[in-house]
Amino acid sequence: MSGLVVRGSTDDWEQEVARGKLTFYSNAFRVDSVYRHVTRRGTSDFKGQEFTLSGLLYGRSVQVGVVLKPPVTFTRTFSQGVTTDTGDRQEVQTLRGEDRMRLPWRGWIGMVLQPRSDLRLGIAYELRPYGSARYTDAQGNTSRPWTSANLLRVASKWRRPPGCVCGVDCGARPKCSCPRAHLLRTTRSPARSTAPASGSYRRASVSIWLTNTPT
């Protein structure tokens, strides 16, 4: 189990500039000049705690991992000074409030299979149900502005073991134990030996990611 504690503050600055107003009619349109500047300055304080539960199961030829994240709420407390300038007058007001974001259960599960010593197959599925996440503004209005997504990962890895130093195919054994190779290693010096001391691995891997995002 692991935990994440969020504590911090930011400086907020936002500016809105209105340059004109466009009005459409049945067969014409009109453009009116509008002067309006809105500037928001302030600070925001964030807080929240998130926990993660994880586990890993080992076997001779299989590995299974699970990660779960319980629901969590992040809260922001803000204070802003809003200045509105329309050219002929200027208004200044102060806004204070608190909004929050509630995230649902999230999870991930993965499995690795090793049917042979030189081959590995992996699959992982991640659940991101952000469509049920809720945002509550300072007035208490609740909305769900995000979309859920599910991510599937499939991968494979093949690794060819090193060959035999004496030219005989040794299969999947990492070291050659044939009599001729042993004779070469014991009777020839490293400087004059023409037999290679070890082989090299050859690797190949393939990964596929699939994302399912409801519309």
C-alpha cells in the first residue's frame, strides 16, 4: 500500500478581453465595437489524499499484478480579486469559495506468461471510469465533465539463447558443455583461440495498445 498527500498553493492570473460583438441576421450581419477587460488575480490552496493498493503473485511460468485506487476527493480553496473595465467605468470585487473534484475507483490488472524459456507474453487492462467523476463548483452545482476510457496492452518478447562455441546447436542451454568446447577452452590460450568465448542474444518484441473511449 502507498499513499499520496497533496498540499500546495498556486498564484492565479486570468484575463479576458472582449473586442467586439457580432450579430447575424437572415441575410446580413453587424459588428459592434465592445470594450471590456476582465482580470482575475488571486491564490488557490489545494489539499487531498490518495491511496494505492497493489499486489503481485509469482509462479513458475505466470505472474499476475493488481493495482487498485479507492475514491479520492481533491479540494481547492480560492480567493480572487476581479477587476472589470468597460471603458466608462471600472468595477472591483472579491470572490472567495471552495470547489472540489471527486474521482471514482480506478484499477489495473496485468499478467505475464512464460510458456518457454525464450518467450514471454504479457497482457494488461487499465480501467479509467472518469465519466463518473464529479466536479462541484463554489455554488454547489455538480457536473461530470470528463469521459471514461479503458486501455488494453498486449505485448510479446522473444529472446534467442546464445549458440554453442563449438558450432553444435545446444538448444536453450545458456552455456555449452560439449567435450570439444571444453577441450578448446583448456588447451588453447585466449590470445590464440579461434573459438568464440560466448554467443550473443537476439531479441524481438511486439507491443499493441488499444484504447476504448465511449462517445
